Amino acid sequence: MTRKEQAFQLLESMKEEIFELGDRLFSAPELGFKEEETARLISSYLTEKGILHEKGLALTGIRARLGDQGYHIGLLADMDALPVQGEEGPLTMHACGHSIQITVMLAVLTVLKKMALMEELPGRISFMAAPAEEYVDLDFRRDLIRAGKIRFPSGKQNMIADGAFDDVDCVLSCHISGSEFFRFDVGSSLAGFSAKKVIFEGRAAHSGVAPHEGINALHAATLCLQAAAFLTQQFPLEAGIRLYPILNEGGVSMNAIPERAVLETYLRANKTEDLFLLQDKFEKAARHSALGLGASCRIEHTIGYLPLKQSDALNEIVYRNMRTLCEEDMIEKNPVSGASGDIGDVAAILPAVQFGFSGSKGRVHSRDFEIADPHRTYMDPARVLLGTLIDLLENPELQVKNPDYLSDKAAYLEGWLLQD
């Protein structure tokens, strides 16, 4: 029996246990940096399986390791849920399927432990459960930053800065796709994004008696809205530029010229250079919109996530293992998405992949989301990951690394996380 056959047989024998774990994690949704019950469930499971682990990565994250030398593969999963609109108000749920990622990675780690694979082959496996991927609940995160409990808005950003990936050679991840037509996707891209908040300041005046004595901050914000709409025309379509500003403040009384208006927006692009260019163009548009009407503005910048550029070499291995489960036409290749994730930050410094898998129904990020086919949702990605891991460990010629990791990490910290 080959190692893959042994791994798949062990995985199949754990099927009911995996489904039950998935249900427990799905039923314990928590927002980013608040994943205390999720961390408890993960830690309890690892302890039960005799897998050593550490807690407290980026506040609530967990890392478990198998093996102690050789090529080091990271298995990366998200822990957090997100708020969605329920029938009677907002509710927190795993509407992006992060509980599935955790379940799949724990299943893979358990199979490797039972096989004692790391005693046969030189190599190391690290399972890393990362908090706070969803870019929500930002006031809470800003409070954590001010209190010195974290440094950056997302879990992986803190983990990178804290050195959690410093001895890792490559990273494997997966994510529910929500597709009704494909069993898997491979080589997808994600957009990068940042957030801008513009505070326009003018001068109040009586809107009926002497509006000319005021400076209308709302007019300046409205002018900026129009300029932002035109910015997309300054980039080619494939740049994936998206910005949809909203007005959070526009005055307090109809009888007074608004002296303050607040505009906020995400800026999204498929490539890092386009994202930086878009940031510059948007800031110029905001400042000149204010200047043109005699107002002033302050711009607050919040880092988001870098675009995801996956490792072609790793995706080729992933694809070959997908093909053992389905025909070619059931695998979507290189889809382009306007969504974002902090896996993009990891992929900027390490060879990384994040493939997609099916098995859900309902819209992702909505209360309609649910797991429809547990076998496809849990077992399929676990098989792909096990096959990919065994291929990498058995065949050193397939092992990819970033020889410039330290300099790339330094550039990432300086040019992205610590940018002005």
C-alpha cells in the first residue's frame, strides 16, 4: 500500500469524527481576536490526539507541529466568523466557511500523526490557526492596537511581524468557493485593498440667510464622490479597480451649511503597484475636491491586504491531486476574484497556495450559507492536501522555497504594514 493509499484509508475511517468536529466548530462562530471557544475546541482536539501545540499566536491563534527537521510546510486556516444580517438583526456566523478550513486541517494533521509520516520522511508540518481574517469589527481591533495587545488589524499580519513564518518554507491553504458548477478551483487571484477615511471640514453658516458665508463640506465630499467614480477609467479593465465610497456624515441640520462631511471607501486592485497608484490618485482627488471649494480635508489610511499571487509550482501539484478526484472540466483554473484575504500578505513573502472547493449552498457571507455536502466540503480538500503533502515530502525536487525571504519580509513590513 502506498503512503497516499494509507492516508486516504485513514481519512475515510475518520469520516464521522470529522463531520462531528465540523458541526461543533460551525456552531461556535466568533469574531476576529475573540475566538476563545474556537481556540478551546482546537486545543482540546489536539490534546486528545497527542499533538503538541502552543496557544496565543496573535492573541487567539494556535500552532501545532509534527516533525523536527527538513522541509517545513505550513497548513494555514482561518478561525473567525463574521457578522451577517439575520431575520431579526445582525448575527455572527461562519458564513465564509472558516470552520471548514480548521476542520480539514485538523483532519489532515491527525492522519499524518497516525501514520507517523514524519518519522519516515524528513520534514516538518505546522498547522497554524490564524485569527481575524475577516476585515470587520475594526473599532474593537483599533482598541486592541492602542492597548498594545496586537500591532496590526489581521491575524496573519501580526503572525508575520511576530516571526511565526520565519522558518516555514511554503504554505498550503484552502477555502470554500461557493461554486455550483465546479468541484474545485486552482490558481485563483484575490484583489488587494486598503481603506481611506476622508474628513472634509468647511465653515457653518445659515443656509437661508447667508449660505455664501459658509464653506460647504458636503459639496466638497460630493465632488470627491464624482472624482472617485471617474478614477476607474484611468486603469485598464484587468487592473480590477473597485471603489464605492459612502458618506457617513453630511451635516447636522438642514438650516445650516454643513461644516463637516465624512467619506469612507475601500480601494481594491488586482496588483500591488496598481493599488499604490490608486491610493495616490484617490488622495489627490480628495484634497483637490476640498481645495477647489475652499474647504480642507484630513485623510486617514488603514492598511488592508495585499493581492494574492499564488505559487505556480505548488498549484501544479495541487491540481494533479484534484484530478484524482474529478475530471478536468470540474476544476476552474485561475479565476479572478474581487474578494480579498490576508493570505495575500503571506504569499508576498512565501510560496503559497489557496485552492477552492465546493460543497456548500446559499450565498457566501449571508445567513443562507450552509454546508450541503459534507463529503465534498471536508473529505475532498483533505484528500487534496494529503496528496500534496506526501508528494512534497517524497520528492525533494518539488520543494519550493523563497531564498529572499528575509529581505522580502523586511520590504513587506516597511512598505506595507508600516507605510505612512
